[in-house]
Amino acid sequence: MKKFIKRVLLGLVVLVAIYGVGRFIDVAYGSWQFVDRQPYLATQTQNSMRIKWQTPEPEIGKVAYGLTPDTLTNVLIEPTGSKKHSITIPRLKECTQYYYKVISSSLNIDNNGRNFRTLCEKKEKQRLWVIGDSGQVGANQREVYAQLYKYIKNDYKELDMWLLLGDNAYSSGTQKQFNKTLFKPFLELVKRYTPWAVAGNHDTRRWAFYDVFDFPANGEAGGVPSGHEEFYSVEEANLHLVVLDSETISRSSDGDMANWLRKDLARNTKPWVIVAFHTPPYSDGGHKSDNCWDSRGRLCDMRETFVPIFDEFGVDLVLSGHSHGYERSKLIKNHIGKSDTFSKNNIVQDRKTDYTKSLKEKKNSGTIYQVCGSSAKLDGATYNHPALPYSLKEMGSLIIELTPTTLTSKFLNIDGKIADEFTITKKEEK
């Protein structure tokens, strides 16, 4: 009997080992599998732009650029040949439109409409397009994108930034899936805009995410250098955008990300602060923030650790995905518990659409939380969280429009209707 048990245990150990090796091979293959990839904008700053692409054969990459489509007289050439290409165009003018083309001998590149603008120090108006959990190809993804195109009147120059709230490549963030779910369906956008992509839980099932994207860890796009691609800032005109990684980095109050966030927010001078990460601190959609077992505790961690920091520094808007629906709070503060602890004392202004804050940020001035994870998928949901009274089981995306004194967020649904909208106005204190 003992020999039999030993044999069974040994067999189980062997099976587990085989599974582990197979799993490692599968993860590694999906993470590093080489795929051809059309050129895309990778890192945008006030005076530079990085362009990346991948060719089927090793070759020396070339990028030509200029101030008009007919004067692409500046040419940058890589020093050595490779299949994976990355060229940074340096010494550009701030807030300036440039045109470019990528030259390849082994990849048929679509160079139509390739242009970009460097980040602006000042701009009277700016518009962001925000999508969440968009990495599933199909009619829903296409229609959400089509409604954005209609909203901007078929003119990409009406858009300033593009933000993705995670799960950009279902189901497991492989190199091949990023091509299929991001770079091909959004080709016209990646030609023109840096995809400021948040890491989602599906993206981080493989190791491709931080290979595909290059993020400004050294403060080159604004804000305090973080030293980590997982969390960083981007400053564009009126906006201080903070991107956090709710999936792979320590979420503890004394961790690198939290400590950096305090420093970064303390030094900010821009009128508007938006923070983006994948797993929301509040949700009663497909994921439940009351359940600290949900998503291995990430919803509770982001609420308990980071909401107090948002309150301390007067963050204006927090954006997340993960739950495949739409949810939105009023202007709220100081809520780190479960939904049954939320009360009127947590509401800074009990209004539906119009909120006011001081131009000079101050502690506990209130934050609005939005979940927009329905840009390609839709969950079943109960939507009973008292902190999120404006919740919809609808697909769509966010249009965020900024001036020096106003922030307007619109939920543009898949039918092209503004299904929810609010404005925050900042005023001088009397």
C-alpha cells in the first residue's frame, strides 16, 4: 500500500512538473514570439517622438520626417540591422505638427496619413479619447471606434490624446494578440497618437506588454521621474496624467509606486489631475469591490492604499476598467471601506452633472471615479454601489475635454449617444 501511495505521489509530482514546464514554454512563446508589426508611435514628449515597428527580415530601419507631407527631408537611419526597430526623433519643436514615413525593404508599410504632434506646454482646449477593456476584436469594438470617429467629425486632428484602460489584448496579452486586437483595428490611430496604455490583468498574463510599449520612466514626458515603466506621468497642456499599474507592482502604502505618487502629485502645477489604472477601487459591475477576494484583492488594495493619496492631493478624476460596463461617482472623498460604510459624509457635492472646485488644489476637495470597461465587452452587473449612482449596462467610451478651468467627461455609447456627462469647473477662491 505504501509503495502504491508513493507511486501515485511521484506521478502527481511528475505531472505538475510537466505542466509547469509546458506552462512556462507557452508563456514565454506568447511573450516573445516574433510577429511583423506596422510602425506605431511609442513615446511622445515635448521635443521627441519614438517610432517602433517589426519587419519580417533583418534590415536597417529608416524614418523620414518634416513639417509638411511633401518635405520629409530629415532622415534617421539605424546603425545596425534588425527585425525589431525603434527610432527616436530628437530635437523637435514643442507643440508642433510633424509628418513622417517609415522606409522598409521587407515590410509593406502603409505610410498614408502618418503624422504626430509633440506635447504642448499650453493649449486652450484639448480632447482625450478613453477606452477600456477594448482588446476583443469584433463588431462591438469596431462600432465603439466608429462612434468616436463620427464625434470628431471624421478628423483625427480633433483629438489630442488616446488613453487605454487595460486589457488591450485578449485573452492573454501575447505578441500576436496585440497585433490582432490593437495594432490592426486601430491602425489609423497608432499612426498618429501614442497609445498611453494601462496594463490590465489579461495583458500581464504574458510578458509582452512592457516589450510592446515604451513609457517615460525618466520624467521625459513631464512629472517626477519614477524609474519604472509601470508608473509614470505625462503632462500635456492643462493636464497632469498619472498612469499606475494595479496588476504587477506592489500596492502597499510604503511601496515604490505609492511613494512616487505622493512626490509626483506634490510637485504638480497643472490645473487638472487624472489618474488611470486598470482595477477600480469602486465597482459593482462584473467585478465587486466589496469582495476582497475578487481579482486577488486588487480592488480593495487600490481603494485602501491609493484613495487616501487621491484625497490628500485633490486628484480630480480617477479612470479604471476591468468591470465591463460603465459606472460613475459624484464628487466624493474619504471612503476606503465597503459599500455599506458609504454615507452622505463622503459626498463633497451632491449633484449629478455640475461640480466646482478651487483652482488651487486642496486636501479633500473631492474626486470623481469612472469605470469604463465596456469598449469591446459587456458584463452582467447589479450596479447597486451607493458611491456609483450613475451606472449603465452599455458599451462605449469616454470623451474628456479640457480647458484651463473646465473638465467635461462624456460617456459616448455604442449608439452614438452621450449617455452620461458631467463638468467640473475650477474657480478662483474669494
